[in-house]
Amino acid sequence: MRVFVSVDMEGVSGLTDPDEMRAGGRGYERGCELMTADANAAVAGAYEAGAGDVVVTDAHGSTKNIRADLIDERCTLIRGPYRPLRMGQGIGPSHDAAMFVGYHARAGVPHGVLNHTWMGYEIQNLYLNGEVCGEIGLIAGLAGSMGVPVVLVTGDEAACAEARVLLGDVETVEVKKGIDRYSAEVLPPARAQSLIRAAAARALRDLDRFRPYVVEAPYTLGIDWASTSMAESCEMIPGVKRAGTRSVEFTSDDYGQIMSVLGILATIGGSVGCTGQHYG
């Protein structure tokens, strides 16, 4: 049994402050340790359930947050930027299951801790084939395009609710309950990690109940930007079309291209927005 684990940071147990997730910010080093510990909990649960191979991808910001010296030595770790599949780098058709650890709700979701979609504020909404989509749906669609089901999502209460609406009977672990975007009632990390480990093992022991999240091709990625200048700059990329004063679209039969182009658009949009802040 081969398992893919994508680990973001905003939904990691114990974390609520953007500084804890940004290199150089107060609490960042401890945030990296907590992110690694949540990842290790999922890895441990996977091996308890009989996994023979687990690959973990660092899916947050610089993608150099998980502590390579503290990650479970039985797995392999993908880290570093500029990769074609972005948050989904490392997944393939040979995987039997995917797990999303430390994920968050999409932009605008009430009580979603650090809610956003891909970027801090630049992307107002992201669409997949006309439906509003967050990072959970986007990466689940990538997994589904390869026939891989998502069996576990961990994060705040809003993220887990989003996952259940989208994926149906998926294991979820709510490690915190949002009060506002930057505040939450959190489980102590040790307890949260115990729950993650148990849920990962439980999911894989009952793998037959899960089905891939399949989005029908061709795939159309739509983005509502925060400003007209962001849309205008992105429109210059071949294949990207203007869909409104602040919106662009890109269509492909290859889901991998959707992920790659999104990364390029985020780079362009972010540079026009001049925030210097990229979460997802």
C-alpha cells in the first residue's frame, strides 16, 4: 500500500498566527516543529495500517517548512519550490490513498482559521469547472485525475466541514475551532496528533469505502483577482483568457497543466499585488 501525504500549515494543530507560518516570524520555528509532528502522526497511522511506502510533500509557502531532521525516518519527504504539481507534487497513479494534513478552508468561509485560497488576499475566488473551489477541492481533483481517493483531511472545523461536503465519507480530524480568521479554540497538539494517527490508520484499514474525487475533463481553472491589473497581467500568458474585469480562465485536458499554470498565475498576480506574501 502506497500513501501520499500533502501537508499545509494553516490547519496544523496549535497554530493561529500568520507569523507562526512565515520564515522569520515570531514562533515560526516552533510552527515548523508542530507541522512536522502532525505529518508524523499521519505517517505513523499509515504504517500502523500496513502501508509499505509513504511520501510526504511540504505544501506550504516556501515548501521548506517541515523539519527534515524530525520527519519519520520511514517516509520520504519532498521539499523546495518550483515543482509542476505544487501542493500535489509526488502523487501518482500508483498511490492507493492520499491524505491532507494541516489544510484550511477556502477564502471567505466564516470562522475559517487563516482562510484563503492559494494566496494571502490576491485571489478572491478560485473556480474549477465553474464551481467555487478551495485548496482541498483543487488537490483532491488532482488526486482523482490519477484515480487516487482522499481518505483523510485534518485542519480546523471549517476545513473539515468543507472536505465532508466535497468528498463525502472522508475521515476528518478537527484540531481547532475558529473564532475568527486569526483566533481559535485549539486542541493541545499532543491530543490532536493522537487523533490524527488513529484516523489515518482507521481510514487505511477501511480503504474500500473511499472513492476518488473525479472532475470531468476538460478542466477549466477560473480566478477572480483582487484587482483589474492582476487579471490584465495574467491575460498575457498564452492560453489564459479574460473572463471579466478582474477574472481569467485557463482550460486544459491535463490536470497537471492546471496546477502548473496556477503556480505561474500566482507568481504574476502576486508580483502585481506587491504583497510579498504567498501562503499556499
